[in-house]
Amino acid sequence: MINVHTIGLPPEDLYPELVTFTHLNPSPVFVLDAQGQVRYLNLAARQMQQEFELADADILKILPVNIVEIMRQCLESGTQARRLESQIQNRWFGWSAYGVPGGQTVYFHGADITGYKKAEKEQNELRLKLVQNDKMASIGQLAAGIAHEINNPLSFVVLNLNHISNYGRGLLTIVEQYDKVATLIKAGSLSTELKAALTGVDDAKAQEEFEEILDELPSLLQESQDGAERIRAIVLNLKEFSHTGEGAQKHADINRCLQSTLKIVSYELKYKAKVIEQYGDIPEILCYPQELNQVFMNLLVNASHAIKQNGEIRIVTARRDEQVMIEIRDTGCGIPPENLSRIFETFFTTKEVGKGTGLGLSISSEIVKKHQGRIEVESTVGVGTTFRIWLPIVQGGPQTTENQNAGGHRKL
Amino acid sequence: MASGRVLVVDDEQNLRKAVHRTLTKAGYDVIEAEDGEKGIAAVQSGDNPLRLDVIICDVHMPKVGGKEVVAYLKSQFPSVPIIVLTGDPQYKDATDFLANGASAYLAKPFEPAALVKTVAKCVEKHVFHH
């Protein structure tokens, strides 16, 4: 990196040529005065003006929208503003701005970064797709547990409905007999006829086991409702989980993320392990919640695969200074040292075909990196494995380091 | 006179109740248990501990897996037919269970008629053997 303050200014006899270079520079150059009036445009800037068919009054539309703020900063502190972006008619430009303290003009230097922006967008979409695929793969791994979890309530709902429909028929038969009684009463008929009709009611009641219907029907309905509700909740959880992230950052409560992910895995987990949840008092963090959920899912599914029976999974969250720590600890089979260094490698898996893709942990570590966090693992064969994720509470905004690769955006 | 005595082992109370009702209606005596051990205890504490015609057993339960439960029940009641219930039916599981002593394999959710028919068949076989 070159420090502007430590290098000498060019020899004065070069000034005319430097001015010519600036003028002919293929990158656009704008020089504005403190009032925002254009003092100078180089040739490339003029060409841009023609290309986008902008009147002189509209020429600043090429520059970033917040130029007033940028210029104020540049003129006050004499520093430079980098990684500024502007968009005009489907094209993207990256800008640097320079000023001298107490100076009267600000110098804008631009570069076309449309290709870079397009690649960035594609890369982002590709990554989202990968995360989504991984999500679907983990649901596939949990399918058996989920099917069981749906089929259990479904079985008793089906059996109960059969009883309910029999009881329904019985009740209708009894009501028919009552109806006969009612008709007789309306017609003012004789007590002997009424008596006979009432005997019909009693017979129907006995025949259809009326007492049993009274006893059983409410609980049959209640249990069936509970069963249907359980199925509804599972489907809802699945839908929520499989939802594609919007790809936008938002503030999210990590404890809640863990709880909702755990729900999906628990269909499989609950038959193998006791889950202990120790959620600490942690602030919401700016993150991609759908993607973090996928990290938690991968770790929990792995923990579940590592445990054969009667295991324990402990989920701990805590705040440590300016970081949130998430720990998932299992009492599973552990990872042998020769594999431990490879687990984050893409396509590395020790699971049998159809059980693992070799992508889960590599995607997880990518996601954690994207959050400017880190993921650690400790494992002892036969004792268990602990994964620990550290996420910064205050993040440096969306990462834009890539911009440095774009022309005209080099850090000076 | 009941048509037979059935032990239902499932960790899901509502399912046990539903199976219980269905089989009671079909004329069977039903004993419920939430796991294999409790099932055996329940059978042995009854008034006629020797008589058990069919065991219906879920295979997806906490603590002890279905395979162990079936093996255990088989060791305790070698001649009693076992109907395996599963919410996650898989061909390989089915053949494994049938090879290891189960008499029938019923995938959840099942129709009440299918349950009754399967139980009846097993009881018939069991009675025939004795």
C-alpha cells in the first residue's frame, strides 16, 4: 500500500503531461467545486455524458447519490472516500473521491464495474442455491423421522375417525327415534303410542351403545384434534425451514433460530438423545438467519448421526464480549484426528452413500465466514464432539472487500 | 368370551388408545404398555398371565429401539406372534423384522380393517399352533 503522505509530489515540469494523462485517462474523472458545480470533466466523463444522453444539468446523476456528504467529508478531513458506487441505466460505476483539507475542489475517479457487479450477483445466487440444496439434502436425511412423526398422529386420527363415523351413525339412528317421538307429540297422539315410540328410543340407545358414545366421543374428537394439530405444526415447521432466504441481512435472535431448527431435527433426535438447551442472554445480531439455521441444522444432524442411542446433545449460547458463542456438544462417536482436519473440506464425508453429501460442514463454514465469524471443533473418539461458533455482534456491514479488485478502487 | 388377548406396545398414548378401542370393538382383550418391559410386567400381573395371543409393537421408540424390543419380546414369549408397527416403512426393515421373528409388518397409518384382519390372522395361527 502506498501512503499518499509519504510520497513526494511530481516534479513541476511533468505537470502539463500529467494533466494530459488525466484528460485522456479512459476512466471518467470529475472535478467539482465545494458548491457541487462541475469544474472539469475529462474526455471519458464527456463520453459518458453522451452515452447516457445527459444534459449538463443532469451530469451529476452519473456520480453516487450521496455526493454532498462525500464532498463534505473530503473537504473537511482531506481524506479520500473509496468504494462508492453509482448505477445508471443498468450500468454500475465504482468511484473514489479525493479532496485536500481546506481545499476548494473534489476529484472523482470512476470505473465501470458492471461486469463485476453481475458476477457478484451470480455468485450470490449460486451460493443461495447451494445453501438451499444443502437444506433440501438435510430434510432428505430427516425424511424418515419426519414421516414417522406425521404417521404416528395420522394413524390414531384414521382409527379414531373410523370410530367417530360409527358413533355418528349410531347417534343418527337414535335421533331418528327421538324424531318419531317428537312427531307424535306434535300430532297430540295418545300416550300408548308415545310409550311405544319411547321404547324405540331406548332400544336404539341400547343397540347403538349410547352410553359408550357419550363416554368416548369427546375424547375421540379431542385426541383427533390434537393429532391433526401435531401434523399441522410439523408441516408448518418444514415449510418455515425450507423457505428460501431472501438473501438479505436482518436482525435475528439466535436462540430462536436454534429453537426452530431443533424442532425439525427433534423428530429424529428424540429417539436417540436427550437435548439440553442452555440459552444465554444474547443480543440480536445482524445476520442471514435462514443460512445460520442451515449451519445449526447441519451440526444437529451430524450430532444425531454420531449418536447411536441414549446420547446427549447440549446446546449452549452465551455472550462473550462483542461476540455471540454458540456451542453444540454431543456425546456421539467422535471424529478421529486424521479426519478432524478435513471435515470442512468440500465433499469430504465418512457417512455412507445416501447419508451425507460431504457439503454440510463446508457450506456451514462458508456461511460462518460470511458472517465474519469462526467455527471451531473439538472431538475425542468415543467421548463426543463439540462445535463452537463465534459470531461478532457488531459487524463491519456488508463485505465489500471485493471492490478493491475492481479498477479504480485500489486502496492507496 | 374374548377372541384373544393382545398386548399393544407403543410410546404414543393416543395411538395405544386408538388401537385399544379398535381391537376391543373387534372382540379382543387389550393390554396397553408404553415399552417392552412394562408390557411384559403388565402381562404377567394379569389374572391369566399365560394367555397372550398377539403382541403389537411399535419400532420407533425412545430408549430401546424396535429391533431390541422385538428380540426381547420374542425371548419372553417365543411362540406369540408379533405384529410390528412402523411410521417409517422400509422394505429392508420389513424383511429384517420378518426374518427375526415378527409375524407381520404394518405401516402407519393403517386402516382399522387392516389391523383387525392382521390380528385375526395371527391369533388364528397362534391358536392353531396350540
